[in-house]
Amino acid sequence: MKLSQMYIPTLKEDPANADVVSHKLMLRSGMMRKLGSGIYTFLPLGQRVINKFQAIVKEEMNNSGAQEVLLPALQPAELWSESGRLENYGPELMRLNDRHEREFCLGPTHEEVITDLVRDEVRSYKDLPINLYQIQTKYRDEIRPRFGVLRSREFIMKDAYSFDIDEAGLEESYNDMYDAYERIFDRCGLEYRAVKADTGTIGGDDSHEFMVLADAGEDTVVYCDSCDYAANLELATAKVEAEKADEELEELELVDTPNSSTIAELMSELDLAAEKMIKAVLYENDEQVVLALVRGDYEVNEIKLSNLFDVVNIELAAEDKYEELDTVKGYTGPVNLDDVEVIADELVMKVVNGVTGANQREKHYLNVNPGRDFEVDQVADIRTVKEGETCPECGGTLEQTPGIEVGQVFKLGTKYSEALDATFLDENGKPQPLVMGCYGIGITRTIAAAIEQNHDDYGIKWPTALAPFTVHLLPLGGGDDVENKAQELYQTLNEAGVEVLLDDRNERAGVKFNDADLIGSPIRITIGSRSLSDGELEVKLRQSDEEMNIDADNSIAEIKELIANEIK
RNA sequence: CGGAGCAUGGCUCAGUUUGGCAGAGCACCUGGUUUGGGACCAGGGGGUCGCAGGUUCAAAUCCUGCUGCUCCGACCA
């Protein structure tokens, strides 16, 4: 393409209302514009990147035996009632009514639609396995859209769904997708980790997230420094190393603790370590109120806690629940607290002569001992792990880093097929529920994540696989020689199938260089009157900043070699 | 939903405290000079100051209500 003919409205200044790097650069480089909160228009440059990434995704999906379809974004709410997610998915589901007041929603994901399709079409085990995927615009009514396209309300996603006759088949489908995802993100040159993940509202048994490591990430990846254990912080576990202290059990004692409703205040009031404290937090879900106990130096992990129950959502209990149980917020404890299920973290059980709230304003108990002073209904891992803890698999040390979730694979099992009555006939002619898996990749989010990982102060440094153009031709000086050489290169490279952007604008050098840096093509070739008179072209690689001159007469061969090296 | 902030030409912002002709830079158009890291000179076009009320001789500016957007939190694939 010629820059003079392409609509690439670059911005000299940082846009207001954009804080994260990828958001700024996507606006500044002319990839996209905002229409509303969490809603973006993609311009030619952005669309090219989307196309590049989609092509990679499609290639790897097709190679893994998945087949492309296109499902509707507009879906009858009825279908969502059937799976139970009309309620369960909650307010994030974008809902609307048609003129007859019939209820619809805009799909945030497509388990229901695909299952509906397959239950009508797939009758026999002979039709299985099957894996269908699509690339679709999805909608989520985010509480707070932010960070540009990293968390938007409308976004492009690739989603695939596998259907197998049994768990073994699912295992195979799942592994195929997992491998395909690794190939996809490898090809994009991204630094990422596949981590164990929670299944959230999608549901299912087993799941991995693909996390691009970047500071702007909203998730936290926990990984081991010596083995390949990696998990989302929501799910990460650690080996319990603490042993019970070798102390005499002291007698339970009630003490005054004025203004000590937090662990920090209590530590200074009593001059004791947080490890001695037993933090007690009331939670409730639709069915019950539970008391969660963790050691004072830990936080309750609500995901782990809620996974102990069938009900999806669990949240901090409302104020009135404290009154009902005859306790006081900030001074809650398990001693003499009745009518509530008590769930203690593993580490709480190791506390000897600990401290906990006395269920009276400004009073705590000292020398509290689990089992002696209070009973526990369930011991479980309900704490959020901390950096430096011990790896559950190899005994190494756990580290943490922020990550952007760009893909997730789920083993759904029969959750949707049972809810939607999607069955096939097995070899014995017996109906069996389809065993499903689902696999998503955030297309637009991955692109933003790639920028988060590949940029400098001047602009984007595209990985070659995603770059809207591979070569940026930058003629300078304006003479006929320069003009002719630029045209010749442009034509030859185009004919060779190289994606070239020719900056044929009558702009000053600074403008051209700055736009080239911003747009971030991997290879920049400056055709300047000076070096051209020496028979040379100037090459600069955006990723490495490496500069070199090449022979102008033999340039095509050298450029092709450079491209080959860049792609690797 | 709680807290904070913003809304003035296409973009970035000043002007609001203390009411008195709507501004600057960039971008755009015309002419000229310039041409290797965001040029210069001269001229020009473009704004219902987010919307609706109110106060006032007079409102971008003060008051009330609303809307949109951003950030922090809650929440979230």
C-alpha cells in the first residue's frame, strides 16, 4: 500500500483518556478509534493486524481438525434459560428485547448455540468426534470497561467447541487444542505461560489459561522457579510447610482490644505477629452463611471458597448477618459462634495459642486453639498463596507476575449437553450425553497484549507475524533517483508477496520517521539521496534497533533474507 | 454500585476562582520559502463551550438536574 492512499490517521500527542500503553499506541498509530466506552472502530491498519492474527488462528485450528462455522451473535434468551445461565451469567449478559417484547441476548460466548446445533444434527457416535470453531464479535456488559481493547464490551473472539463420545476423547481434543494454542502464541512471538485456571461461569472440570506476561495484566500468574507448575493466583496452591509450634496450650483469655478491628491494628495493640492471628470473615451465598478462617497474614481466596459449594456466587456477608449471628464486624471469631458453618484454611489448623475475635466489640480471645476452643466443619485450602511459598509439585519457590489472559481451554464435560439434552446414540443404541470442551482466544485482546509486550517510547515493535506491513519503505530527498528506486522496490516486493507500505507522502523526514516508528513495521528501508548515490539503502530493524546498509542493486535478495530471519 | 475527576473547533489543552467580544498549539485550506528525526512566513475556514432548566442587563464562567467519558475500588472471560 501507498501511505498517501491509505487511511492511517496517526496522532502526534497522547490521546486523553488512555492510560495503558497498548491503548495509547493503538489510537496513536491509527489502528482504531473509540466510539463509546468499551466500543471501538478498527481502521485499515488495525483491521490488517486482526486479519493477520485471524489467519494464523484459522490455520492452526484447521490443522488441528477443527472446522470453521459462524454462529449468530443475537440469541434467544430462552436458550440461556435452558442452560440456567440466563440467571447465572448475571448482569454481564447483554440483554435486549425485540418489538414483540421477546427477550434476546447478545452472545458473550456460544456454548448454548453450538450445543443446540449439535443436539439436532449429531445423532450417532459415528459422527463423533467433531470440533467446530468460529471467529465472532462477542458482547459482555462489563461493569467497568477499561484499558482499551483489553477489557471492552464488544470484542472479537475465536471460540471452538469439541464434542466427543467419552472422557478419553475429550482428553485428546483438549490436548490438541492446547497444542494448537501453543503453536499460535509461539508464532506470534509472545512470551506467555499456560496456567491452571478457574472455570468461572463457563463451568467444567479442568481448564488452562494462556497468559501473556505483561505489567498491564489484570491477572496474576503464580509460577514455580524450578518446575513447570503455573497457575492463576485464583487457583494456585502451595505446600503446607508450617508445623504446629512446640508450645504448651495456654488457657483461653478474653482481652480488651480497643480500636483493633484489623489485623494490622491488632498486631500493634497486642504486639504479636500476624501468623498468630486467626482472621474470620463471614461470607454468604444464596443458600447459607459461612465463616471463613485464614491465618492473619493471608487473604481469603473467594474463588477457592466458592468452589467448595455448588452455588456459583459467594460474597462478603451483609451487615445484618453479623447481627443475626450475634457477633460484631471486625471482632468476629469462631469461638462460641453458633449456627454457622466454619471453614478453616489448612494453615489455621497449625496455629497454637492464637488470637481471634471474641464476637464482642473491642474484645479478642488470646490462646485460642483449634479443636479445643472451637470446632471446624471443614478444613480446606481457602487462602490466596503468597510469593515465596513452596511449590505444590516440586518443592521449589513460587513467584508471581502479572499476566493478560489471551486464551483459555476448558473441559466442559457434560454440563451443557445434559442441561440442553444433547445426546448421541452409542454402539449399543443407548443415548449418551455429548462430552464437550470449549476453547477461546481473545483476538483483539491478544493484539493489545502483543503491543504491551512489544513497544518502546516511539511506538509499536510488531512481531513479524502480526505486523500490518513487513517492510516500511521510506524514500527521502525527493530526487528522481530516490523516487525511481522506491517505486522499483515497492513493485518488486509486492510482486514477491511481501507486504510493503510505501511512505510516498511529501512530508519532512522527521514526520516520516516518527510515523514509521509508531506504526512499527519490522523492517524499515530508507531510500535516501545520500546513501543511494553510494549505491546503498539503509535498513533498520524495529525490534532490535539494528541498522545496516545494503547494496541497492542487489537489495531484493538481501531484503528477502532479512524477512526470513525476522520470521524465524 | 461506592469514591474521585473531566466534558471548550478534528486532536491536545488554556480560559471558570473574581460573570463582560470564545482563545492557543497541532491538524486543515491558499500562496511562498524549506526538505535526513514531528519546518518557517503570510493569509484563511472551522466551535449551540456535553444537554436541559434557572439566576442575571449580561453565563463557557454562578445554581439545579441530567447525560457521556476516565481513574480507584467492588466485580469480571
